[in-house]
Amino acid sequence: MINPSDFEFTHKLGTMSSITSPRRRSPSPPSHQQASSAFERSHRERRLFEASLGGCVESLAQLLQEDGLILARAPVTCFDETPLHVACMQGHVHFAKVLLAHKRDLAMELDLQGRTPLHWASANGYVEIVRELLQSDPLACLVHDEDGWTPLHLAMMKGRSNIVIELVKARPEAVEHRLSHGQTALHLGVSHNRLEALKVLVETVRDGDLVKARDDEGNTILHLAASNKQIETVKYLLQRSEVDVNTVNRNGFSALDIMEYFPKDFKVIELRELLVHAGALRAIRFPASTTHQAVVDKTNEENSTITVDLASVAPLSIDTPPVEVVPPPSLVGEIRKRKEDKHKIEKRSDSLMVAATVIAAMAYQAGLNPPGGVWDSDQKDSNDNIQYYAGTSIMAVNYPDRYPKFWKYNTVSLLASLSTIFLLMSGLPKGKKVLTWILMATMWVTITFMALTYLESMMAILSAAASPYDDSVTQLNIVVRNFMYVWISIVAIVFLVHTIRFLAFVLRNVKYLQKLKKQISRCVSWCRSRVNIKI
């Protein structure tokens, strides 16, 4: 009996065909042809990608002869990017021209990130490819990717000035596109510190509204340049008549107000001076409150309480003008003082380096050749026994009680001077008070022990020419003893004064904990920048 489950019934032209087992049925010829055709197409697509990667026009021409529809299928089969995307990434100009000659609409195809080939050519700075793409379809300038970036945005972020010119000429309205937070192409140029591209865009467009444009936080490009401490950008913007230096953002801050929140350094001082000379003012607003009194902090004036009717005051907005403006004091004197201090610090450091180097050389020479010199040959007694070997210090033999002191004093002087040289060459901030005190103390030790070394040497030399009981030696001992007392007294007084100053500095910082935390934070930040490690 035949089990129907073991067989397959097929119908052809209304008649029953032969019964065959599905396990033994061989594939039909059409299925084999389809698999072979699919394999060939996949192989050609791989060859097309390799040709795009290498920019080989000959391979592309051969593929088009084999399959004239290969570029027509590219938008469907190439999901990551089309051959034109790859050519724009690699900068293959001739290959891109050939692709556009056969299929112009490839210029508007998108990759997985929603970018056209013009996005990649603009970001990489390939001017000739950009021109070809714009000739194919200028509307590609207005396409934005999934991040909201147009080709103009990418060109500004990368500082491609020549690309910016081509894009703006093709579609001037491309400059009007904003990102999700309201930034324009100029905002991106300032954020990425692309001054040349910024100049090109401003000069090409010549639109005062674009220069005055604000993002969602109310910040203009002058606000961003000031907050990023871009001195050259601020100088350029202040030369433009379209820029309003007293524009305030949604927080009520002008560009000059932003500078007030930075620690004072040379960049901040210069930026403040530039803004002041350009007519910048500090915007002082009343804080939001339900009461009818507000405390206004006026620069260079005592805090005063004024009565205002806050119920009649409209809420702060971008277009609300400042309630009151107070010009900051002149910063010329402060800049001059900082420059003079910097010059004094550099001059003092150079002097310390010279002094420490000379003292180190003197101590080194004294160690190798102590007073009296060394025996140039072995010294033997009457029995021909060696008493002192060649190179032994004569001072160590003649004055065994003074030589150890001489050696200790000279060694301390050498190490202290070398330590001073090391601190000056280590790259530590020379303007810090702690480092200044350390260098000062090190030089005290160096000079003091250098003086002691000299005195021990003189005592040994003079003692060699006179009896220990000679009056001249006794008088010399008295002079040396008195000199040492005076020297130690002077060093002790100076050390006491600087110790009191140091303790006062510590107590003052402990009293103001916030200030101490800021200084510690600055120190940690400086250490991170120097050693490039995470703490």
C-alpha cells in the first residue's frame, strides 16, 4: 500500500505526471540560472565598490559594458552608500564626473546617515567634486542629514573656506538653515574656531541679520567668541558695524558680563579691554522676585537697596533692553601691572638659574680638587710602606677634623644648587607663591653652605702657614665665629618673616574655603594638563 505522504503529485497541462520523491528531486534549470545570475550581480557590485574605492574609471567602463543597469540598481542594492558617496569620500574627481555623466540623480541619493555625496565632498574639502555636484543639482545644498547638518554646516565646522564660497554662490538661502538649538553656520564656525571660514561667509553673504542672529539661548556669535576666549575672532567681529556689543542673551548677559565670570588671566584681560574700547557695557538686571525691593550690585560702588515696582516689569526676554548699564573701570593699569610682574618673575628666574649654575660648578670643582690639592703619587714612609695613595686629599691628611665639615658643607651646597636648577627647568608655574618660597629657601641653603665651605677652606689654608697657637689664627677664629653668628641671625630673621607670611596666607585661605577650593581645583587642572592623566 502506497503512503501518500511519501510522494508528491504534480500537475502539468491537465495531466498527471510521474510521481517522484521530494528527497530525490533535482533542481529545475530556471532556479539554477537565477542563482547564477544573482551571484554574477553580487560579484559586479563588489567590483563596483572596489572601483569606487580606488577611483578606477577603466573598471567602471568595463562594468557598464557588462551590465548597463548597474548604476541604476545602485540606489537599491547599495544601502550604506552609493559609489558616488565613496568617490566623494576618497576625492576621486574623474571617477565622480563619470558617475554623474551616466546618472545625474546620484547626487541626491542619501546614505544611512541621511547625507548626500555633497556632504562628504564639502567636509573633506574637494572643491572640484563640489562644483560637479552643484552643477548636477544645486538643491543638494539644502539637504540636511539626521543631525540637521547641511553641507554648509560641515564646511564651516571643518574650516573649508573655498567650499563655503561655492555653496553660498549656488544657493544663498543655505545660510538660513538652523540646527536644533537655533545655531546658524556662523555659530558653528565660532564654536569650532574657524576664523577664516567665518570671514569668508560674512563677506560673501553680507547680511547684517545673519551676523546678529541668536541661538535659542539668545547668544550671538560675539557671545560665543568671548566665552571661548577667541581673541582674534572678537577683534574681527568688533570691526564689523553689524555687531552690537551690548546685545544680551536670555540670561541677561552681554559679552562683557561673560568675561566677568572667568578667572583673570591675560586672555580675559585683553578681551575685556577690547570690548570696553568698542563701547561694551555691563548689563545689570533686577532679579525676578515677588517683593518690591531688589539689591543691585554696582561696580566700584557700595551695594544699595532701591525700590521698584516689579509687578509692572515685564518678564525677561531676548529683546528686552538692559535696565541699567554700568561701564567697567579701565583695565590699562591692571594689564601694565601684570606685564611688569611677569617680566620681574622671568628676570628673577634667569638670575636664579645663573647663580645656581655658578655655585654648582664651584661646588663640583671644590669636591674634585679640595684646598691643598691631592697627592699626585703614592706616599711611602721610611720602611717603603704606602701611607697615602695617589688621589688622596692633602687636606684630609693634614686636617682630619676640618675635612669632614668641608665635605659635608660642599655636598649640601652642590645638591641645593642642583635642586634649584631642577625646579626652574621642571616647567612648574613660576608665578606661584609656593614655588617662589621653595626656590628662596633652597637658595638660602645653597648660599649659606657655600659660605661655610669657603670659611673651612680658608681656615685650612691659613692654618697651614701658622702654628695653631698663633695670634693670627686665633683672631681669624674669632672673626669667623662672629661672622657666623651674624649670618645665622640674618637668615633666621628673614626665615621668620617669610614663615609668618606663609602662615597668614594659609589662614586667609582657610577662612575663605571657596577660594581655597578654587585654588586646589586650578592646581589639579594644571597637573592634569602637564602629566596628561586622569585623577
